[in-house]
Amino acid sequence: MNDKLKTILVIVLVVALGTLAVNQTLGFYYKSQFLQSPCDLCRNLNPLLDECFKAESTVIIDAMTGEIVNEKNPYNITLPFIE
């Protein structure tokens, strides 16, 4: 009886640790995706809102050297109001 209880406890512990590992891995993956590009993620998950996203480019040029310092491609999001 005692051996069966230990076996069940080990199996439950292994399943619990496996579930925790999978949960943490998926959480890390999706959090990193969201933090890297939230607009792209929203656009990919909501194809109905595709026309609300308008891509814009912002280029920052150094006034002294004339070189491009930073180039960004943010989205300008315009969502219609729902009445």
C-alpha cells in the first residue's frame, strides 16, 4: 500500500512539474512576442481590423553629419467608434 502511494505521488509530481514547465515556456514565448511587436501581433490576430492599420515611417537624421540615426516603422492605428 505504501509503495503504491509513493508511485502515485511521484507520477503526480512529474506531471505537475511538466505542466509548470510548459506553462512557463509558453508564457515566456508569448510575452516576448508581445513586447517586441504588439501592433504586429494585434494585426495578425485580428484580420478584420487590417484596414485600421496604416504603416508609417519615421526617419531621424543627424543634423551635423546627415547620416540616418534611427529609422522606425510604427503603425498609425485608427479604430472607428462603434455606436
